[in-house]
Amino acid sequence: EVQLVESGGGLVQPGGSLRLSCAASEYSYCMAWFRQGPGKEREGVATVNIGSGDRGGVTYYDDSVKGRFTISQDSSKRMVYLQMNGLKPEDTYMYYCAARRSYCSGLHDADSFNFWGQGTQVTVSS
């Protein structure tokens, strides 16, 4: 079973930046960041395919974060990151790292991911 541990959340002012980190006990084919608000469904933020070949390194983003957030990976450390710039109050959510046993071809539903971290809270407020 893949274990995922997130870190890096916190309180930041609008326009500020945060970098979330996800430490994985092992990589899976696709790693992702989701976010969830109280009483809402978990929504995909970004995905990255792991490995070499045509699908390795391919990333996908939700339209609401394109140009502001960047997902990346460091395979030597089994880490996945989410660099968040230009943060807005509406980015305030619990953020989760997730892993999927197959490659991603976009932002997939949360149900298709097999492993989850415990989450890290991001609050954007002045």
C-alpha cells in the first residue's frame, strides 16, 4: 500500500505563495493534488504522470489554477510538489495528495485514485 504524507500548508495573504509537499512511500503511475471544502466534494487540482516514455511527466490542471499552480515531482526522493502562486481567498481548502495505479489522461474523479494522504490546510486571508 502506498503511504502519502502532505506538508506545507498554512495561512498566507492574498497574492502570496505556498509550496505543498507530498512524501510517497513509493510512486504510483499518476500522482495528484485534490482539494476539498466543508460539505463539498473533493475536486482535482493537478495531476502528473510518473516515469519515462510518452506519458511520463505529463501534467494536467484545473482551469481555476492554470498559470498559478505548478505540480512537479522529484523521483529520487519520491516527492510530489504543488507550487501555488498568486493565491486567492477562494483557494482556501484542505489539500490532499493522491496516487492512482494507472496513468492519468486529465483530471480524474477522486474515486479513481487508490491512495490518499491525510491532508494539509491552506488558508488564504488578510
